[in-house]
Amino acid sequence: MIYRENGQFKTSYRADQQIFPILQDKLVILALVAFAFLAVPFLASEYSFRAILTPFLILSLAALGLNVLVGYCGQISLGTGAFMAIGAYGAYNFFVRVPGMPLIAALLLGGGCATVVGVLFGIPSLRIKGLYLAVATLAAQFFTDWAFLRIKWFTNDSSSGSVSVAGLNVLGMPIETPVQKYLFCLAFVCIFALLAKNLVRGNIGREWMAIRDMDVAAAVIGIRPVYAKLTAFAVSSFIVGVAGGLWAFVHLGSWEPAAFSVDRSFQLLFMVIIGGLGSIAGSFFGAAFIVLLPILLDALPAYFGIPIDTALASHLTFMIFGALIVFFLIVEPHGIARLWATGREKLRLWPFPH
């Protein structure tokens, strides 16, 4: 009864094409964002900010960037960790080597560096696709793993590749406490989610989806595959590069190539697949599933007072987590976002069966 469209009249194309055509959706999202900005900083603990909320936001941003490429344009990529690393190291070098460089500008310039490299490794997508493209993007991961370990200019330490930066500030305000770091990341995620949503709703988004569905037919109707694929790589790499800068500056506070290994690339790909390909909300659902669910499973035995060995609890967490992944992929191959969309449709039609 609550989720109804009665009385919500659209009198223009602009009103019909808005991001949230149903008023209830808009109110829920606004309430959720307001709760995240205004209530969470007073309710969550320091541990929650450091270990749960901030990593969740940054990985959601990285999954959002990957979803642009894989979900909307259909170009499989296994080099996401590499583009995060390039964004992190690029932001660090701009921040340290350019006097007076603002943090936000350094992060955006780091994303620009990731964009250049992403377009470079996206060029093979003009001739190959599918698993062959995945292997080509995986080469970016191996290349950056070698480069950042060997090239002293990037790391200032050719042996360990680890550096630290302190005294971060934005507009004269320091980013030191976990709450400040959380709010900084949350602002970035909200802005980039809005930008990505508007991109995929526009002409360039429709070109990406046409290339994803059938590239030959898209070329026949006048869409340029070169432009569509390379712009998808550029936008995706930029968002992922900014996420890499946030991961290094805000979450870790240091740089280590192991933080952007191939495992990170697979983790982000799993987030996109489980959350839902071609869905902005799916990026957040997938990040919540991968980041938050294992923590919840670890806490369940202690919550119910079940005496269990720590090592056994860790193994059980991985087993249950893997079983849930298989279950979700069997029940809904299109991801959690599709389950959410199906539930919304049923609410709109309730109590009618169809």
C-alpha cells in the first residue's frame, strides 16, 4: 500500500527520465544519505570506521568504476588492482612533489594517471574480447606489480615500495580522525555515484550498453566501437584510480604493492558479479556482501554464546561465505540488485499477482 505511484503524474520528458521516477525511491535514498552523513558519525565506533565502513565505501567506489566497464560496456577486466595502484602512486607523487598541492586535486590527478594507463591497456579491446581481453588486462596487473617494486621514482624505496604521508587536510581542515576519513570517503562515493548514474543514463551510456549487447549491430547503426570502448576504459580507470588513492591516503596511510595485488582485482570482479552487472546499486550490494558478510559471520558464534575455536570459526566463515556465493549465483545470476529490483516490482503490483 505504501509503495504506490498513484497521483505521481509526469508532465514532461524530463520528469519521466529523472533518476528516481518514483517519489518513494527518492525519499528513501535521501533518508539513507542523510543517515550516513548525520547519524552514523555519532553511532558507529572507531573500530567500525577503521575496519568496516571506510573500506566498504572505498571498495564500493572501485566496484562502481569496474561496473562501468564490465557491466555497462561488457569489457571484462582483471587489471582493476593495477589501476587502483596507479591512481594511488600517481596521487602520492603529485601530493608530495608539487608544493601546495591540494589533496582532492592530487586524488583527481592520480585518477587521470590511471585513465591514461587504462586507455592504453584498453586498446586491445578493439580487436579482442571475452577471456582474451581479460588476459590482456591481466597483463596490466603484472606490469604494475613489477614496475612499482623496481622503479624508485614511484616508491622512493626500491626494496619495500612503502611510503607514508601524514598531515592530510582538505580546505584547511585536517583528515585525522576515523570519522573525518569516513565522511571524506562518503562524499567522494556520493559524488561519483551520481556522476556515474547520469553517464549511464545519457548517450554515452546507451552506446556502452549497445556495444555490450551486440557490438556488430551497434556499429551498423552508427555507434563507433573505438570511441565507446575507450571511453568506458577511461571512465572506469578514472573512478578506480581515485578509489586507489583513497585506499592509500585515507584507509592505509601508506603504500605497499601488496595492497593492490591480483587478489584485489578478483575481489572487485566478484563484487560486481554478485552485486549485479550493469547496476549502480549492484556495486554497493556486492561490496557489502564481500566486505561486511564475512565480518558478520565471524561475530555470530560469539553473539549466540557458542564456544568455538578461532581457527574453526575462520574456516567455517569461508565455507559459509563460499556456499552463499554459489547460492546467490544459482538463485539469481544477475546479482543481488536484480533480486532487489524484483522485490520492488512486486511491491508496486501488490496485492495483484502480476
